[in-house]
Amino acid sequence: MKCDPMHRYKSRCDLVDFADYPFNEPPGPTYQYFPENKKLGGFLDTADFCPMYSNIVVDCEDPTLSADIREENFGANSKCFNSNIGRPLCMKYHCNAEQNRVQVVINANRVLTCPYDGATMNLPWISATIECPKLATVCPDLICPGNCSGRGYCDYNQSNPRCKCCDPNDDTVMCTNSPPGCNATNRDPTSAPSFNPSLNPSVAPSLSHETTNVTYNFCIQFDSLDLKKMLNKTESHITTIMNRIFHNDFKNDMKNWKVSGVQSVLNKTLECGNIEDGKDSAFSAVEYTVMVSHNAEILADEIQSILLHYATNITSGLNELGYPAEYLDFVKLQTYHEIILNGAPSGHMDDGSTSVFENAVKECMNEFFKFKINGMKVLNVQVAQSVGNHAAYVKRENGNAINRNNGTHYLQSSFGDRTVNVSIVGEYNPPPYVSDVEFDQVVSNFIDKNSTELVHRLQQSNNPYFQTLTGVRATTAGAPTTVPTT
């Protein structure tokens, strides 16, 4: 996982093997970047099949999201920064016009300044480094704003690129006092519009709207049409269906709601069966993420709960469109475990070590489920926290004792100082022949059988806490197994 090209989203690479997509043409000779396998390429033909980090996972500008670690920040003033801990981080940023640099705002008393594009900056308190993005990408107004209004050109020979204006006496940052379409230093810039852009534009009123995402999974049957055509048509139809529902809301609660986008991706972890008899039919599990703009005062959880009720409307709409569909509902899973770390140092691990541990367990489990248990996915792994006094405990949700504290995670339990209390939350779309799943046992078996892989991944993080680790094993701490989603 890395940042998308605009550094707004945490994203995954869209590289695919088109052998897995028989209804899509693989890249032509001009767009083949992998000679050893001519069917490999990026999924977007608009990008000439060049692989990109375009599969959105997390929106750093979504203020409703909560941070995995203390330093992460989500909202309009955040961007995505690549890091060395196995995933990017959403961090608050600032475009410093005086220094012509992008800055990372850690807190009110600490700001890190990027010295140049691609530089790495240390976050020693979480044992991580982040990579500075391109200034022109995240702070475009600091480099020749407005493309010099078409009245000059951008002089990249300067250490801090600035507009070279057609009128040599024009010292405005956007060359607004120069005539349009002139020749500046033997350059012929594109003519600007007839109006003069303002250097002091009026401030737009703040909008009291937010965006919430809701995910639907459908098994869709389609004839031998192009897969991409089916995805485009169903995305458009879902937008129409939802906006019609909002418009016709007789209570007026949803009158100002609007679908701002729909993104679809094939979900290979889910199993699909025949919906209707049809010749030359294909079946695909498709995951749709619907982005809804709504009144800011309504909580995201409430929005998602409301929108999930309209899965039946979407199902009916897809059937009317000519794509027989079945909604794939999920079962919520949760378990509590004590994971024993053999060879780890006694005492405690800090926020950085905790974040590395949580992400390693989550990523390893999801990679395992992808090939072994279709339809199962880990959503969150969280280490319980402790207080400064090693002997102090608070009550866990299931009644067992755990420790809690801000910033320090003490490894105390009935097994000693090298045990981590962990909550694991997941979801499961079971095949028709499976009625239940013992999530406690699934997690225990996974950790015990994949000890070597977990140790290797933790040590690869270069976090000093895990360098002496020799093994991991699990014991169930007692928890619910399956709970239907509401």
C-alpha cells in the first residue's frame, strides 16, 4: 500500500493479470510493460495500462476516520505520506509560502519541514520515516500559481520556481499585470482568458457537508459483454437509484444528500453462483463503494446504517438493468486473544511498535484468508493499553482484565510480561453451505501455524522491539464468535 499520485488517498496498486479477466482485452503491444507476461498491466486503459496506486483504501481528507496512531490526522488539511512501516500515513500538512516548502504538522509545538522532493524525515517516537512528496503536487500554488495566468512562463532554473512574466517590470506572482499572449524570453505562452484573475479572490463560504462511504457487495451475472462496460453501467445506475431515493424522501431528512461517486472493484474473496440460467454468462462478486455527501451534523455511522437498508433497492435496480444480482450480506466477527511473543524484551512497547504489530497481524491474516477462506476479512486489530502502574488494571468488554494507558502498551497478562492482549474484528460472507464459523479457533490456528511468517514480517519492519523475536503463539481470551450485522 502506498499513496495515490495526488497524495490524498492510501491506495493499492491496480496491477492485474488479465488472464483473470476473460471479458477484458489485455494491453496491446504498445502498452505491454512486462515482457515475461504480456497479460500483466494496470487496470485503467485511460492510464495506458500503466500500473498505478489507484485502488483507494483510505481517504486522508475524510474527517470521520479515526487514527491508528497518535500522529495520524484525517481532514481537509491532511495528505498521504509514504513511510517505511509497511503502509503510508495520513498527516496534517501546511504549505509554507515564505520558505516555499511543504511542512508536516505533528502538533502545535512540532513541525517538520521537507528540504526537497523525495527527502526522508524521521519520526523517532514511532520508529518510522516518511517521504516528502513533490511540492508541485501537494502545494501547486507555491510553484507558478495559475500557470502564470498565460502571461509568462514558469522558470524552473530557479531554486524556487517562479513565474517569468511577459512584462519585465511585472512583479506579481501570477503575472497579472502583463499583457496576454506575449513573448517572454523567446517563449510563447498560451493566451490567457480575457478577464484578469484576482490576486485576492473572495473566500468561498464553508459548506456544512461531509462525505460518508458505504460498501455493498453483489454477485452479478452478465452475458458475454465487456466487464468494464458492465461495471460502468452499474456504477451509473446505482448513482441514479440512490439520488432518486434521496430526492423522493418524504421526510426531507435526505433531501440534501447526494451521491458524489461510485467506485467498483471485483472482490475475489467472495464466492458467486448461478443466479439465472443464461448462455455464455459470467458471474462476478463486485464491491461497490458509494460516496454520499450529506449534512455534517449527521453521524457517519447513522448514515451507513440508513444506506445499507437500500441494498434491496439497488438489487432490484440492477435486475431491471439486465444484470441479475444478489446482495451478499456479511456476518460480523470478533474475538479477543492473548498473543505470546517469544523472545521479545520484557517491559513495554511504545506506540510505534504497537502500530507495527497491529498492521502486521492484520495484513498477514488478510493475505491468508484471501487464499484459504473466501469471504473472510479482518477489519481491525487493536492492542489493549495499560496504565503507568504495571499492576493497575481496568475491565475489558468481556470481563477479563486488561491494562490501558496513552502511549505505552505493557505486556502483562496471566502468561507474563511478553503477552499482548488483542481485539480482532472481522467480517465474513459465508458460502451457502457454511452456516457458522468459529472465529476464535480460526485466529488461534492462523497465529500458531503462521508464526514464522509473522516473526519475519515484524523483524522486517526494522522496529527494534521485534529484532529478538523468535516466535508467536495464541490463546483465546474469550469472546463472541459470530454476530449478525445490523
